[in-house]
Amino acid sequence: MDSLAMNRVSIVIPAYNEEATIENIVGQVCRSGVDLFEIIIVNDCSADRTQEIIDSLEMDVPIRSFKHEVNQGKGAALATGIAQVQGDIVIIQDADLEYDPAEYPILLQPILDGKADVVFGSRFMGGGPHRVVFFWHMVGNKVLTLMSNFFTNINLTDMETCYKVFKAEIIKDIKIEEKRFGFEPEITAKVAKKKCRIYEVGISYSGRTYEEGKKINWKDGFRAIYAILKYNLFRK
């Protein structure tokens, strides 16, 4: 990881009603073992204490926060955060505790080795432990990944994963149009069209239930299908 010193790593965290987890996840990000350049948190008009907790955070890594006055969705929050990035490499991090920041080193390595422009963290490639949760979510993820692969002609195993890492100049050059979870198929289609060198690495996954705050639902699955068709067939 010696080459990490020459690459400033920015973390972008979209947050919506995450008062139960936001402090914990930011702490985990800071303890990831990676020398981080900045953490950017975008509060997507949370109705709970999320903003109050963000304002009270005192960490060793510089934190910049931004707030939407109207709830817009994950994609919109990421667009806001990515526009503010000042680092060389961008890691997308959800504000819940489903993904483990301790895995940043393996996510970064293909870029640091000069092999990749974009890295996806796959929940279906092995890696660490996985919490057993929803069967139909797993089926849905695999169907959407297969459909996405059909149009992009790349062989991902987990298109819908949160963990995506980009060279900053690549992700900042892409206009993000999807406001909600359609971000995942949109960005996949766009990096594929840019002929980016894409790698996957296996990661662990600690999925949460709806009672624990999970937000994605069946409507987002239909939007993902729409986004796959739109950004593969009707965008240059």
C-alpha cells in the first residue's frame, strides 16, 4: 500500500435518517487502516438527529458535510458529494453498517497497482462473512446484475453493490442523473461505455432488515430495470 501516499482518498457518505449508525460508521471509516484525505457526508434531508450527530463529530480525518433541504434520494446525495471531492480516489460508503470499511485496502489495491480505473466490491465472490437475510433480495440482485451485464457486455457478479471505488477524474466526468437507487445501474452503464478498466473484489456483507432501517424496496427494482435500459440503449 506504499503507493497510497501518492493518492488522496475521499469517502462519500449519503445519509438519510441514520441517527442510529452515522457516528459508528464514520468511526469505522476513520479506523479503516487507510490514510484518508477527507470524508464527505451528504444529509439528504433527514427527519431525525442525523444532522445534529454529524455536526458533533470530532474525528482525525477532515469531515465536510452538506445538507439537502428536500429529500431527493441516494443518487442525488452522491451527485452532491462527488461534486465536492478534492481527492484522487473516491470510495462510496453507505451510512448504515452493512459494509465494512476495514475492507478499503482490498478495494483500493487494483487501482493502486495500476490495473483498474473502477473497483466493485462483490458480495457474491466470497470474501468475508455474510449475514443471512432476504432470499428474494439476493435473487433480485442477481437478476439485475445479469440484465445489466447483457447490455454492458461486462461480467460483474454484483452490480447493485454499494462499494464502488473510482479514480476521481472518471466519476467526476460522469453526469449522475438518477436520484435514487437507479444510481447503481446508471453508473455501471456509464463506466462500461467509457471503456474503464473494471475490477471486482470479494467483500463481506452484514445486511440489515427493514426493522433495522433498510430502505430499498421492490419499486427500486423496477426503476433499476428502467435505468439499465435507459443508460445502455438510449444514452451515448
